[in-house]
Amino acid sequence: MKVLMIGNPGSGKSTLLNTLSGKKEFKSGVSVAKGMTYQFERAVAVDGTEFFDTPGLDDVDMRVKASKAVEEALKQSGEYKVFFVMKLDSGRLKPMDLTVMKLVLTAAPAIGNNYGVIINQLTPRVYRQLQEPQGMEQIMYSMWTSVGEGFRTPYVMPVQLDPDAQDVDNVTLNPPFFQELDKFVKCMPPIVIPPETVKDIDVPSWDQVHEMMENISSQFKKDMEDMKNKLEMSTEENKVMLGKVSEMSKKMSEAAAKNAEDMAAQQKKSEEMMEDMKRGLKRQLDDVRTAAAGGGGSGGGPSEAAQITSAVMNGIGGILVAGGGPSEGAQITSAVMNGIGGILVAISKFF
């Protein structure tokens, strides 16, 4: 198995290879304006895995030589695990790193989308942001837009900066910083790269491809800012709308409460009127009973008085029943009218 890491100078790929191989055989550290790796280098781990380091293409003076070293590393036959090592600049992928990825993938089409991306030396804050789905999605969208269809890998791994390895020559990462990386590398599916399928890296087109990557990066930045502004505007509009809905809901609640109070007051008034009517009719009934008990001096005898009293009682009873039953206006009015009519007829007979 061959583990090949490709990246520009200063990306930290040599330190990662030293850590993964368990051997400090790859030169790493600080080199002003130049990369530490000048040619294709190899180290073999105890389990037989071969680790390949390659020089970065960002070095203008070494670009042609570096491209030949990368081509040589890709033509070793057998199973490969290919990784591009990158760093972020203000939270975004560097156009230089994307240019290297685009040129190498174009020269070795057998890789396709079967490669890994290691975003290296992240600050704790940025590392935490990339643990969130939204943060990683933005990085992957930017990368996929740059490399084009057919090269869009799902294998991306953020690696946090190890303070003890910063600015130190030929060092390995402390366990907390490489354990997840080790799992990532081991789980990466291998691919076979036939040597005859590897073409020359198109170094002459470097400037053109790099300009394209810068334009894509700038457009992506603008799109993200526009999206952020729209989201903020949408959030503000939602706040205004929610305020209006809340105010409307409050007014509707107040109106409903007032209607309920008015209905309760009307109901109470109707009940009081009905009680007053009942009391008045009962007084009239008492007067009729008293008159009937006196013998009806100008009318018929006791039997006639009893009949009159019965008619009056039936009429008033109808009114009382209507007043104590359902509140339907038509039924009450009919019963009351019938009752009063019976009373009047009875009293006219009596008197």
C-alpha cells in the first residue's frame, strides 16, 4: 500500500507523514520562501506501508522539477491512497492549493474522486467550526466548484494545530492531534493508478488555472456574503412580521374577551327581566286567587270562580314554564302570549 501526500510548501505534509509512518525520515520545519522537500521521497513503515512525500508546485523556481517528482510518485504501480494537504486562509481554501489539486487530478484521471483532503494546522476555533455541518459544507462546496464534476470527493478531514510541532524541525504530532487522522487514512479506500494513465502535469497552464481558482474563490466569498446579508434581512423581516402577528393576536384576544363580557352582561340582564316578569305575574295570580276566594260578588258562583282560577293558573303556568325553559325567543314569546291571553279571557268572565 502506498500513501501519497501532495501539497504546497508549508502545508505540513512532511510532519503528517513522519507521524503516520512512525519515522522522522521526511524533512519538515521552517524554510523561508522555499519548501523543505525537493524531490520525491519514500519511507517504509513497519507494516510495509510505503509513504511518499512530494515537493510543492507553488515554488516558481522548482515548479517543473516538482511536477516531475509528483508524476514519478504517481507511476509506482500498485494500490494508492492519495491525499492533498491544504491550509485555510481567513477560513477559505487557498487558490494555490486548489490549483495544485486541479492540475494533478487532470494529469492522473484514474484518481477520479477517490482521494482525501486534509485541512491542516487549524486553530482550535476554526477546527470547532469545521466540526459543524454548515462549516464543512461551505469548504466542500468551494472545493467541488473548483475541481469540477468527476473529481468531487466526500473524504475531507480537519486536523487541529499541534502547538508543540509549530516551527519545529523534523517533528511528529502528539497523539491527541493525529489519532483521528490515523483512522481517516486507514479507512480511506485504496485505488489502483496504472502508470500509463498518468500524463504530464500541465505546468505551463499554472497561471491560467490559478487565475481561474482565484476568480472562483472571490465569487464564492461574494456569494457567501450575499447569502449572509439576505439571511440577516430575512431574519429582520421575520421579526417585523412576528411583531405584527403578535399585535393582531393580542387585539383579537382583547376583542374576544370584550364580546364574552358583553354576552354575559346581556344574558344577566335577560335573566333579571324574566325574574321581574315572573314576580309580577305571581302577584297578579295572588290577586286573582284572593278575588276568587271572596266569591266574585258580580260574577258566577264558587264553581265558576274555580274555573276562572284554573284558566288563569294555566296561562301563568305557561309563562313560567316558558321562562324556565330554553332561551329560544320565538318559543318563549308564543308561550307568554298564550298565557296572557288565557288570563285576560278568564278575568273578563269573572268581572
